[in-house]
Amino acid sequence: MKESVPPNVVREGKCAQPLVCPLSRVSAGTVVCIKQLSASTEVTDRLREMGFCEEQQIKLISRDGNLICQVCNARLGISAKLADSILVQPLPNQLQVA
């Protein structure tokens, strides 16, 4: 019997959907749309309080050590481990504004 995989699950280091991946795998300068938060309830609630909400567009500014993201006109730093739990979809044809 074949096990069904939910559409946004990361399995064996790869995304189940080709266009959705963890924020930790996105290149600096990329604008993305958050599709799912897959952390504990407490962490997910805190991420939403900071502006990391589903369907929110954010820009990954830097990947040096921690990830620096532009969220709602603010720059926030998160760990790579936390970024693994934020599933995003890169947005094509977005202007890369510094």
C-alpha cells in the first residue's frame, strides 16, 4: 500500500511540490510567498506575530549565518533551522529591490 504524502511536506530533503521549498533553501535576493508554517503551535504563533504569515510576501536579504528577511518593511533575523519550517514559493518576475 502506497503512503500518501501531504502536498507541502519535506521528505528526504526534497519538497513534495516542485515549486514549494523551505525558506532555508532560497537564494539571497529572492522574493517569496509563504505557503505554510510547519513548526510547533507556539513557534507558528510567534512567527505570525512577527509577520511571517501564510500568503505574506517576503524577501530574503542575506544568508550569512542567520537568515535576514524583509517582512512588512522590517528586517528580521531567523535561524536556518527555523527557516526550514517556513515553506515558501519563489515569485517569478519580481523586481529585486535593495
